[in-house]
Amino acid sequence: MTPELKQVKEETISTEQVIKKAVEVICGKWRMVIIHLLRDKTLRYGDIKRSVPGISEKVLVHELKQLVELGMVDKESFNEVPPRVEYRLNDKGRTILPVIDLLREVGQAFM
Amino acid sequence: MTPELKQVKEETISTEQVIKKAVEVICGKWRMVIIHLLRDKTLRYGDIKRSVPGISEKVLVHELKQLVELGMVDKESFNEVPPRVEYRLNDKGRTILPVIDLLREVGQAFM
């Protein structure tokens, strides 16, 4: 292996881990769609469900749980009857918004 | 459904398709890593293989084929002994580079 290729390799390995983490965070059929939906407003579970018609109850619950666990979305439960649960994109989740905007541009080129 | 929510829904559906396409294009464990590797240079198959140590032969061949089929990477075969095959990121593939740069920033926040 030439020194140049070795350098390429080392640089790729460290960057590789960061890129892989980012891919893990943003990838998934619905994740970006849900984050985009929460971009401007706090939404109740039912609002999200109705706004993403193709998603199953099970997958949506799982996705929202993961977004909360990743620290991107805050969930607030209100002690009301019927119970009210709201989801809000927080500052960490907002770091993803420029990625979504770019993906929208990029996606157009591949449609 | 309120008119406001209906509008949210309609806007989400059309954007949803573009975002989903983009996710399809950029997602996958190795895709961004390979594109990043090809960012500055034309590489031979063996160079790529050595620079992405964790990838299997089968997966790498499949990934490169998909990148060529998506129109992001150009493959050139030279009639030499031993055969030489080179891969180069083309203009369409380059549209992904700003996404990778953003992902590197975003990924840091999640490490």
C-alpha cells in the first residue's frame, strides 16, 4: 500500500464512523418524513398518524420512541381525559433540518 | 380534519415522496462511505476494497453496481492484462457531496 493510499485509508476510517452514525440517525423509511412534519409545530400523536397515511400504528409508535431516545424529539403527556400526548422537535432534532432540505433538492434530481 | 391539518397532509405527501427517494439514494451502511472515498479521485476496484476494510467482496460489488445504475458513478474498464476497472464519481453523484458534508457535522453531535 502506498503512503498516499494509507493516508486515504486512515482518513476514511475516522470519517467512516461519523458518516455511519449519521446514516443510522437519519435513515429509515419514515424518519425524515416524521421530522419534516414536526418542523414547525408541536403535534399530537393522532395528528402525526393522520399526516403520514402509509404508516402502521406499530411502526409509528416505534419511530417516535426512537426519535425520543435519540434525543431529537421531546414527548409531553398531559394528564387529561382523553389523554393528550404531544411531540415536539427539540434543538438536537433541529440539527437534522438542513439535511432534510438538502435531501429534498437531491431527491428531485433522482425522481 | 381541519383545513390546516389537511394542508399539512397534502404538503407532506408530495414532499414525502421526494424525501423517500433521497433516503433510498443515500441510505445503506456503505453508500455514503464509498461516495466520500470517490470524492477527489478515480479509484480502481482494489483501491476501494482496501480503503473500506469492513466491507465484503459481494456487498462492495453490489454497492458499486447500484451506484452505477443510479447514475452517480461512472465505471470504466480498460482492456489490459491484468484487467483494470476504474470508478469515478460523476456530476450527478457529486450532488450528494454536500449531503455527506452535512452528515459529517450532524453525525458528530450524535457520537
